[in-house]
Amino acid sequence: MAYLEQTYEDDIHPIDIVESLANTNDWDFDRIAEDQIAMAIEGQWRTYSLTLAWCAADQTLRLICTFEMEPGTEKLPALYEGLNAINEQSWCGNFSWWADNNLMVFRYGLLLADDITAAPEQIDRMITSAFLSCERYYPAFQLMVWGDQTPRQALQVAIAEAYGRA
């Protein structure tokens, strides 16, 4: 993700910052409302849908990153076990399964109480972290749902770090 090199006044709207980041990174986006933006970010495994919304009432910038999955009913216990294991490893954000929509969801909220303004670098880091979490765990989810691997086996893919290039 590209660093946003602009100077902002102290009270810039967080969604304006997200829109600038989307422009800088050439991501497809749609400013749904003053307080909400949706965008698509192309990853190695798939395109992820991100929505960021500002809630002035609780001064929170909420991020939701989703991708489609269609596990069979018989795979749901393994998926839920895998979600619990993944969420134990994740300190910033968490995954949820939205069965009604066939969506895997990564959620994160950035609390900006007492009129604190988020810096562009902070929002960029938030988006990058969500994207990298989805990229990291997508193969594990696929192995749990389609590869007949146990959650423990599938998570080895996400835990293993590759060094160099093939």
C-alpha cells in the first residue's frame, strides 16, 4: 500500500482520507455517503471488498473486508473451529462468517474518542492490515472448506512464512 504524502488539516474527515488513499493506490471505489466508502482491492487470491464507515456517535472508523465463500453445511463445524483458532492469533480485528450472505468478513474498528483525528498513515495501516489478514488466511479457509484438511492442518499454511521466490 502506498504511503499518502499529503498534509492534512487537523479536522479532516476520515472517509476523505480513505478516498485519497484509494485514489493514490488506484483502487476502484464508490463514495456511498459522506460517512461511508466501498472499494475493491485486488489480492493474490481474489478481489476483496472493503467498506469503511465513520460513526460520529461513537467516534469509530469501522472497516469491513469481505470475500465470498460457499462451504457445505457439513464443513461449518470445521470452519467455526478454524475461525476461533485464527481469531486467537489476531490482535487487530477478527473474522466472522456471515452465512446468510456466504461471506467471510474481517472486521476492525478504530476508536478515535475525544475528537482525535486519525492520521493518513494510521488509516493506511488499518486497511493494509485487514487486506494482509485476508490474504494470509484465505488459503487456510479454502483448505478447511474444500481441501478436507482439519483446521489445525489448514492453519499451517497461514503460519508458515515463505522466504525468497520460486
